[in-house]
Amino acid sequence: MLLSIFRKETRSQENNHTKKGKIMTLKHAISIPASLAGVWFMTTISPTCGQAVHGESIAAAAPSLPAPLATNSAAAAGGAVLNTDFETLAAFPLDVPGNAVTNKADLDKVAKQIPKDVKKLDGKVVRIRGFMMPVKESAGKATEFLITRSQPSCCFGGATGLPEFITVKASDKGVVEDMDDAVTVEGTFRVGLVTDSGFITGLYQMDGGKLIKPGH
């Protein structure tokens, strides 16, 4: 008799525990959506309650070239320096063969794509602003470098087209390197196809290039 009463009492307690467990589980299941709703409400509603939201974008902006110098592509008398920019030098599509060019006719076909206004700059002393990428150095200075339309960067920089850079051969003992900021260079401008082993590798060159100090 006592054993029977003990078993009934035990089953009663187990049933109570089971019911309590189900109730606790149900409460816990309800509390999760309620908590998430509270978070959604705080993040969605709270910032708009009369206060501006401040923050910085995590997307890094690509470096941009400062406003170009005033362009004067017309031939000038008296050896005046002409200001130009990459907006002018690269403002045309260029179709270049992907393979080595072996005959003059194909080279002439590419050269004819260069606009006449750009060809007029050939042999003129020009001044242009861009970004420096050293090619040859001597005693810590760049004796030959590229001036590019956009700042060269590892991995994230797009390919530079042939009209978007100038190969500059510096005069004297070279120039101080500055790869962090846009620089202004001046020299005798050359327009024409540059080839290497039959491949077209450039359009523009500058001889006697020198850096121009800001404000000059």
C-alpha cells in the first residue's frame, strides 16, 4: 500500500515537472521573438527620434585627381608653355591589336585614331598634372617615371589605358619622388606610337621633364 502511494506521488511530481518544463520552454520560445522585436524597434525607430545619425562609410573611396589645370591646346607663339590634362589626352577610344604588329600599315591604322588636336601638342613644351610612378632611379631620385591619370594602387586599381599615361625622362640628375600626391610636370611633349618587340606600349613621352612647385 505504501509502495503504491509512493509510486503515485512520484508520477505526480514527474508530471508537474514535465508541465513546468513545457511552460518554461514555451515562455523561452516566446521571449526570443520578443527580444528580437525589441532590438529591431530600437535600431529602426530610435535613431529617427529627432536625432541625426552620424557615421562613416566603410567603402574606401578611390583616389581622385584634383581639378585639372586650365587647358590651352592651341599652338602658342614665343615658346609659351601649354597647359593640358588627361581629360584631353585620353578623350578618345583606342583600338590596339593584342598581338605584335609587324607592318607599317597596321601601325598607321592605330596612329590615325589619335585626334588632330592631340597631335598638335607634339614637340610643344607642355605642363600636366598627374600621379608619379618611378621606372628608373639614380641616387635616390627618379630619372624616368610615368605620369598617370589615376593613382597606381595594388590589387584595387583598374588597368591604365595607353592614352592615360606619359613616359617622362627627367633632365639633369632626376627629380625627387612623390607617389602620394598629384604632381605637376613640364617638358617637351612627344606624340607617337611607342613599341617594344612589336607590341604598342605607349602613345606619349616627355623629354626634360621637371617637377613644378605648387602655385607656379
